[in-house]
Amino acid sequence: MIVYLNGEYLPLEQAKISVLDRGFIYGDGVYEVVPVYGRTPFRLPHHLARLAHSLSGIGLANPYGNEEWTRIIERIVAGQPFEDQAVYWQVTRGVAKRDHVFPQGVAPTVFMMSNPLATPTPAQVEKGVPVITAEDNRWQRCDLKTISLIGNVLMRQRAAEAGAVETVMFRDGYLTEASSSNVLVVIDGRIVAPPKDNLILPGITYDAAIEFARDAGLAFEIRPVARDEALSAQEMWLSSSTKEVLAITTIDGGPFASGAPGPLFRKVYAIYQERKRAGR
């Protein structure tokens, strides 16, 4: 596998980063993942905009402009043998002596790689997936896509140990998101999504699902969703770059709603499949 590291394209096993990199010492950095269908990045401008937001949020200058990011991504994609890919990259504050204060005059570390894109299986799409619930105890800047992911890792591990695919979280009685996905619900025939505030990651697939619903004339609403509303909804979905849009049919070991993916999920899922191959 050929990866990108600080201006070089080289085999993965030759890519080396100092143990004093602030990403390793502090988790001081941000990352992005863009899905690639048929070697075409999906909604790349949206991902680059989110990257810029995350970098700004941690006070780190964007090392490249959008054209340069696009060029690097295209070269990484072209160097892989698979058509559908997940391109991962991260930017850290660079290598410096261990000190909490931001170092001055230090170049950021930029790393990028690509792997085969693992999307939901046909069985998961057809039958839905199980999740568990938990209180959201992470920090208050979940809108930044940082590499400091221990809170999300612990939530995802809870799901894995329970035989579920995700942990859906609530904070102070309101739906936030899942450990590595956004969450949308259907209430009274309307798609309802939590607002994109500091408590959830501004998901690119979240935006896509809302956009596709609007284009199809489906009713939707952005507003806070109380826990009781979410757990009594007609449908609940996960959305992310790798999960695309995926219906939840089991919560905390019991059947949710009808126990099968609902009609609005099927409509939005079908639109997503059409649009992703068109690159939009």
C-alpha cells in the first residue's frame, strides 16, 4: 500500500512518525474519511469544508488548499487496486518537545492512506442492525473531528461486547449521535435529525440524507429529539461515510418499532445508492 506522509508517497511499512509527534503524545490533531465510489470521491468539497472547521477549532492552520488536498487524494486513490475506497487522512500539530502549550514554528504532520470501502452487507440493509444506548459522557466539542477518540472508542467497544453495531447516545435526556455515526429518526412520518451543534459531529452523510429527502419531497425537521421520542419513533437510522444509511431494528436487546427497516429508510437508501454512483 502506498501512503502519503509529509510530501512523500511511500510504502506503508516505510512511513515513520516520531514518538514526539503531538498526535501520539496528546491526540492533538484532526482527521477526515471520504468514501470513494468507482475511484470518485463522494462529496469531497463537504469533507474539505469539515476539515477546515476542525482545524480552525483546534487552532491549527490548514497546511494545504483544497486544490492540493484534491490532488493528493486523487493520487492516493489512483495508486490502490480497488475501485471503492475509504480515504483516511489526519493532520497533527507536528513534532515538538512535550509541552501542553502550542509549539511555535513547527510543521504539521500530514498522513493519508486508503483502504477498501466496507459498506453494510445486504443482510444488514434488508434486516436492519442492533444498537445499544448509553449516556453521552464525552467532551463538549464533538463537532470537531479530532483524533482524540477515546470516548467514542469506549462507546463502540460497549456495543461490540453487547453484539451490537453501535451505541446510540443521549445527553441530558436528548439524542446526540452514535459512537461513529449520526442518528436520524422518523416521527409522525417526518424525518427528524438533531441540530448540528457542538454536541454532534456535522456528518457529511447526515447532510446527504437530509438533502436527498428534501429533493424527494419527503418531510423533514431539524430539532432536538427527546429520549422518549427517539425510542418510540417509527424508524431510526444510522448515517456515516462507511455505514451510508442503515436502519436500526433492535435496541438494547429488544425489537425496535416494527422490527424491520421502514418505508422512509428504503426510499432514502435507494436515493443514496443512485446518487453515490453519480458522485453527488
